Amino acid sequence: MRKNKNGFTLAELLIVIAIIAVLVAVSIPIFSSQLEKSREAVDLANVRNAYSQVMMAAMVEDTSSPLYQNGTYQIVVPLKQTQDGWTMDKNNLVVGGISYADDVHWWRKDPRAKGRCRVYYTNGEAFLNWCGETYINTVSAQDFLTKDILQEIVGNDYKHTVINSNETYEQGEGTKKFIDYAKKHGFDLSDYGAATWQIYVKEPGKNEILTHPAIYWSTVDLSSEMVGTFVPVMGYRDGKYDVYYAEVVTNNQGKTTEYNTIRNNFANVTEAGGNATFQFDNYEDAKAAYDRIFTVYQQNGTLTDSDMAANNLKDKK
């Protein structure tokens, strides 16, 4: 009499395992994508809630609200999503009547993983800034803007006076070297809202690296269409903060190394301190000043000397 077969053969088990492995491999990306979309949905819900709170405080002009500071109502929302950008359909993104297509009020279009969104109301208008605008804090700036570290990164033979975030690798690789070094040490400039930045390494015509290196940055992403306009700029040098506006220019025009940047302002970074244009002793006051002129820039697409004067940002000499 033939006995009943018990269990599976080794070949059958291997086939089952292989099928399961294929199903898992196919399902994981789908599951991850759906999980990321759910995180984005939570982030959008939190931003919409923050928008409602900001608008409510602004409508009743509650200057005693913890959301109010220097004429602006704001909440900074920490984001849960773990990937840069959006997995959702961008055309359907709307918060309180502000859509993704609104280049003025939906500012810095795409969020960063574990980033922040700054929801704020100023001068009668509401804005969303998906980079968070936390800028570069004093401790981090002090850690990464020293003569010794710049010598370690670029070496004493670095031939350029400024490291530009927008420059190409062909220009001595200063940008690549600095970014690589900084990221290894947990310092990513883009995490601080610096869409474009410059590090002043040497004075013009001198080989010596500055005793007090400086960094200047803007939250504005530069393009060739902006050349000739003026954007808001914030800077850190030797424990002080500068706020001013700089012209968008094209360097190496017509060459393969062409790039857009902000015009150098060595008056603020020389050993003697230059004219210390719009200088502040602390980050908070400088940030408030930057926010004021940034809002004017959003509305007009450029800045003028009159705009600076209207916001109490005349030269301090």
C-alpha cells in the first residue's frame, strides 16, 4: 500500500521561498512609496493647521501671541517625510488657497527630508517657505569658518578668493571640497536655507587665507533671468551678522564654467571689517531684518536702496 506524502521536498520549498522573495522585492518599493505619501499627507495637514493658526492670530492682530515677532506671525513646522521633494502630484498641492504653482507665496518649492516649513504672515500676505529658513547658527558657523579648517580643505595654494556654491568643479574644486568636508562633519549648508552662498577665503591679490573667514548666503535660487536684479543676502563673520542686498551676476560668461552668483562684497570681509554694512550683533535681529527685505523681494522681484532705507537698513559706517 502506497504511503501518503508528508511535507514538501527541498525543491518545492526553494520555489516557494523564491516566489516570496520576488513578491517582497516588488512590494517593498510600492509600500515605501505609499508610506512616504502618508508622511507627506501628515506634513501637509500640519502645515495647514499652522496656516490656520497664523491667519487667525493675524486677523485679530494679536501682537501678544507667541506667534508674533517683529511684525510677522509665524510657525515653523518640522517635517516627517524622509525623502527630498514630493511624491504627490504637485499640481494638486494647495494650502489655504496657496498652490504649488504660486511662485511668490509658495516659496522654495520642494521640502527636504526631515526638514521644516516656515508658515508666516507679514505685510498683509501669507507665505510658505519649505526650506524652513533657520539659516546658519553661530556655533556651526564658528566651527566651519576658521582659517585652519579652510587651509585643511582647499590648501594654501587655492587660487580663488571666494568659494561659490554655484561654481563648477573646474574652478579648483573648492566648492566640492568644502561640501564633502562639511557633510562628513554633519554641516550641510542647504539645511539652513542657504540656496546660494559664498565663502570668502582670501582678500583680492593676496595668498594668505583670511584670519576671519566669512560666509554670505541668500535663500533665493539664482537663475540667468535674475541677472541684474538684487537679492537679499545675510552674512556671518567673526561673531557678527550682516544683512544687505547684492546684485545677481554671471561669472565666466560664455565659457563652459559659466555660472550665476551674487556680486562679491569684500568691504564686509576684510581684516579691518570694511564698512560693516548693515551689521548686527546677534542672529535674531539680523534674521528679522532679512525677513523684512526678503518679503519686499518676493513682492517686487528685486531690491533697491529705497527698500533698504524704508526698512532701516542704511549703511552703518
